[in-house]
Amino acid sequence: MLRIDRSIYDLIVAHARRDHPDEACGVVAGPAGTDRPERFIEMVNAERSPTFYRFDSLEQLKVWREMDDRDEEPVVIYHSHTATEAYPSRTDISYASEPNAHYVLVSTRDPETVEFRSYRIVDGEVTEEPVEIVDAA
């Protein structure tokens, strides 16, 4: 199960809506060895595409080094789908390289509805998991 603070949930959804009609992407880092998404990191979709996302390689290197320096890891890796449901595409599955991460997808196909779903993707196998949105204490 993904437990995520409402403020981070809101930031992910806002980023997805702001970048529409292109896909948005980013990471939520957390302390290494935990499953706590704490630090929202909005990233640039290097493809600037409504059907595909890719982290800019230099930005990704910088972000991953920063996480290493802070003893963090990518707890959530998120992106949006602009015209389809929030379910990983074959490309998304093939690019999933963090077996401990929650892969969050947000569909922006309907501006009135928030479709926010989380998956574990390990060795090409996709497993949807429940999402619990929690209010900060």
C-alpha cells in the first residue's frame, strides 16, 4: 500500500494538470530503507510529449546524486497519462527499474476527475496497490 501525504498528492496532481497536454513526471524521495514519500521533486519531461515521458538524463543524474547525498531513495516515481487511464503502458513497464518504488500514474484525460493509481512493477510484472491519502499531523 502507498501511504502518501495529501500535500504531496496535491502537488503531483497539480503538476500533471499544469503540464497537460504533455505528460508530467517526477519523483518523491524518502529516507533510504523506509517507505515514506517525503520530498517532492518535479522533473522535466525531456520528450515534451502527450504520449511518452523520459527524465532528462542530466537532471536525473543530478537528482539521484542528491538523493544519495541525503541518504534518500525514490519512493514514488510518477507520471501522467493525458488521454488514457492511469495504467502503465508497455513502455512504462519496460522502463521501470526501481523495484522498491511505487509507480504512480495520474490520468488527466478528464479535467473534472482525478484518477490517481499506484503500482509495483518488478521484472515486468505489474501489481496495483491501494493508495491511502493521509493528512499531515
